[in-house]
Amino acid sequence: MLYLLYELIQNTEAGRVLNFLRYPTFRIIAAGVFALLLGMLIGPRLIARLRLKQHGQSNVREDTPDTHQKKKGTPTMGGALILICIAAGTLLFADLKSRGVWVMILLTFGYGFIGFLDDWLKLSKRNSKGLAGRKKMVLQTVFYLIAIFGLMCTWTKADGSFGPTLLIDTRLTLPFVPSHWFNPDLGWFYVVFAWIVIVGTSNAVNLTDGLDGLAIVPTIVSAVTFCVLCYVAGTTLHIADTETVNGVARLTATPLYRYLGILQVPGGAELAVFCASIVGAGISFLWFNTYPASVFMGDIGSLALGGALGALAVFSKNEVVSAIIHGIFFAEALSVMIQVASFKMTGKRVFKMAPVHHHFELKGLAEPKIIVRFWIVAILCGGVALLSLKLR
């Protein structure tokens, strides 16, 4: 909203005072700082309200180690704090004319609504089952289709005929491989592939949210990584380079995305503002969620953040490299799939308990040690993903 206000008054004296709002770098940092400060301010009151409303109910999942029973009475649905801060940072500092920003908002808050339903059912029915898995999947698919065919499609073709035309780049990029070497166009199959990425990431983050602070720090690391990737893919900055013409080397200005061998993402800088809001909101939530947690994220937070990260992977054209960025989430989801497949085929379990963080708990590792080690791995994964930029 502030950027739109600046555009309205940019030719006035007040507009010259607010000239700094036209720089994406300022708005990226401002969105993160504002979301962080807002979360720190409203967090205590929101948590107190959640505790009062839930009357000390047990929000501990049934399929967890016995050591988790000591956490009974800790309020859940703290993800509402994250969503409030993301909304505030994004709506204030992003360019709201950007179609990509509205897609992020729709998927994040749509998946947050699904998580809210799940948490509400758990509380009202006083059990940890919540919304059935198939119903979650259906609702996730519905919001995804609305985002794709409602916001990322035009329905009038160039010749005036009626029909959908995708507004997203359907080419696939691979880590460590320059886009001008290999980037196959998936065509309409890209819609299915993007669904797998977004819905899969949402559910993977949901599975990871099982220890205090375990899911939020990898989310912050992923958001920082996407912030960099979105900015370099969408910025108008150029870098000095040389080209040889008729045997003579000349200095030239090359767009940053082309220099790095990645696809251009129109509006990428505005997606970076959204990423910064996630970072600020995540850090403020970590203040209350770190071990021992004062509040749990709940599905309202984990499904929403997973949807946001999956959408960022798709719309920043980092679908495949997101498997590296989301290394922790990928490993957690993979451990569940391996456990289920192994038990169905052989009647034996590979892990003591899945997701894999519970396996380490049952092996005797202290919860804080597991959490911090997973954080370290998440940082390593983000670093490797950023290295792929230069190695392309």
C-alpha cells in the first residue's frame, strides 16, 4: 500500500520525500523488520488469548514419543501470529499491482485456512486427528487451481477466441545447469508438476512441525534463500561483463539474471518483499516457539508456510533446486514414505518412529540437540542452493 501511495504522489514534494519507497532493496528490508517488530509486540497478547480460549487442552499429537506428554497445556494455532505479520509486511511494502504477490497471498492464506479448520476440529472434538488427509488434499488442490486458473491465466487468446493461456513460464530449470544449456518446456504438464511441488512442500512442512522450533528455522532459511533467488532473477540491475566482437573485447552491461545463467522472473523483486515478510514473521515466532515452546505453530502455520515456500519454488523458477533448499522438509517427508512403504511390503519398520526427528528422539538424543542439528543442516542446504547460482 505504501508503494502504491508513493506512485500516486511521486511527482509532488511529498513524493520526493518518499522516494526511497521505489527501491526494492529498501522495501525488502523494511518488510522484514516491520513483520519482526509487529510479531514481538502482539505475540504475548495473542498467546495469552490462545491459552485462555483453549483452556489448557492437550495439543500434543497421539503419534509422538511419551516424552511429549509434558508439553500438554501448551496452546496451539500460533501460526496465526505468523500469518498476521506476513500479511502486514507484504501489504504495506510490496507492489500490490504484482500478480505474483497476490498468488502468494492466496496460496499462503488459503492453506492457512485449511490448517485453521484442522486445528479447530482437533480442539472442538478434543482429539489430535483433525481434518482427514483426503479432505486436506482436496482443499489444497482447490486453492491451487484457483491460483493457477484464476490469477495466472488469461482466458482470451490473441485471436479473440476463448481459452486458457498460462502466464507462468513452463520451462524447467535445474541446479548447477545454466538455463541456456538445458531448460525443457513442460507445457501444460507443468501445472501438474507445480501442484506436486506446492502441495508436497506444504505437507512436508506440516510433518516437520513436531519439535519446538524445528520447522520455523528451516522455513526462515528457505525464505532467506528464496529472497536472494527472487531478487537476482527479477532485479533490473546489470553487471559489467565483456563480449568479443570481431576479435575485439568490449565492455558491456549484462542483466544479472543472464550473467548467472537463470531465467528472468518478472516481479521477482516483489516476491523478495514477500520472502522478507516470512523471515521477519518467522523470527518473531521463534522468540516464543523456541525450546521450551510457549506456543505451538499448529497446522494453521505449517500448512500455510509450506504452501508459501512451495509457491515461491514454482514462481521463482527454482522447482528442482527447492529439493535442496527444503532438504530438511524433504528428508522428513521421505522418512514417512519409506516407513509406510516398508511396513506395508515387509511388515517391518525402517525407523523407530517417523517422521525421522522422532526416530532420533527414541534413540536417546535430547530434543534441543536434534533441533539445533536440523537447523545446521537447513543452513547448509540453503548455502548449497545459493552456490548453484554461481556454478551455473
